[in-house]
Amino acid sequence: MIRIVIAEDQELLLEAIGSLLNLEDDMEVVGQARNGVEALILANRLQPDICIMDIEMPEKSGLEAAEALRSTGCKVIILTTFARAGYFGRALKADVRGYLLKDSPSEELACSIRSIIEGKQIYSAELMDEDCKSGEQETEVQELLADEQNLAKTSTGQSSKSGTAKSYFSILMDKIKLPTG
């Protein structure tokens, strides 16, 4: 069983991601935090395999929390809505294993978690800084992009970069058979 802590300051999204991941047979959300400080407390107390964090949260950002967790053995996935200059390089330095868009399909998140547990790194191409796409890191980044494209094809049966947070709610409602309207 893959043990997961989720940190997200938007309550509805925190609960939706947690509920979706708990529907997976091989995953269990053991803790939910609303900021980076709570995430660190939960991660240190619960010793999860994966910590999924929003990049921008109150009290301590997801990147700051990832830096603090670097030596604990907990693998970190950062979720964000859009790219900001310098964040990708900082995520690499913090040994973040996944750097993904929030609007990716839920199946892609579940597949990413499994791949990261197996030792892979998954980074969304849309989130990478232009500086990281050339120069010394070019080969490594190209390999990571290839992994991400293979993951997207595996998780959806076709290459997909679309989806929204709204799709998480629709999928959740379908899986638990509640009316969406």
C-alpha cells in the first residue's frame, strides 16, 4: 500500500484529490495538510511514501517543505497551476520526484505516483523553465520528457495534456455514484 500525505490550501481540492486517491486499490491517504508547516509535521509523524504538495501555500511553500523533506526518504510530488521562473530548478535541487500540473487527469496522477514509487521522475514539460531545456541539463530533461509522454499515453491510452480540476470532481462523482448536478 502506497501511503500518501497531501498538502493543499484549497479545501475542496484537498478533499477531492484525497478521495480520488483513496479509491485506488494500492493507495491510502494517511494525512491531509492545509499548509507547508502542517505537511512537514504530518510527513515526519506518519512517514508516508509520497507527499503531494501544492507549490504555493501559506506558512511554508511546497518547495520549502520539499527541501526540508529531502533527506527523509519521502518522495515529493509538487502540483501547480502554472509555471513560474526558477521553480523547476528549485524543484530539481530539492529532489522533487514529480512536478505536475493540477489540471492533469486523475489517472495520470495515480500513474505518476506508481512510477515515482518505482524510482522514476515525472516532470510536466509545460512547467519546465526555458533555461532547463537547454545546456547541461538538456539530455536529462529530454529523457524526463520522454518518460512523461510515455506516462500520459499509458494512463489514458493516448497522449493527453488536457483536463481541469473540475474533471477531478466529475470523476469522483462518477466513482462514488453521486449526482453531479
